[in-house]
Amino acid sequence: MKYAERIRALREDHDKTQSEIAALLNIGQRTYCDYELGKTRIPVDSLITLAKLYNVSMDYICGISDVCCPFPRNTQ
């Protein structure tokens, strides 16, 4: 599963709209839609924001892992 499919599935699992996520990322809804469709590459800082929001690892969002691990928190 590609990251575009993962971010859509995560958004839907959390009952969020594209507009809500776009506002969080400070982008337009159309741009976020293009991320989910795989038409536009999503910037790394946006991926990090989504990983924190959904509490999943970057590996999971990027499709490197199918294990939905929590986003690593700084324990210092």
C-alpha cells in the first residue's frame, strides 16, 4: 500500500475530512486531495505532522512496514 492510500485510510479511520487535515497542514483542500490521489508528493514535514496526529510511525505511513507502531516520542 502506498503512502497516498495510507494517509487516506488513516484520515477515514479517524473520521476526519480532507478540509480538516488540509487546515492542519496549512494547505488547500485540493492540494491535500492530490496527496491522497498520489498526484503530488507530500513534503516530509507534512508526513511527520500526520504521523504525530495519527500516532503511527513514518515507516507505516510510507508503506515500509505494515505494523502500525506509535510515533516515537522523545522520552527525555
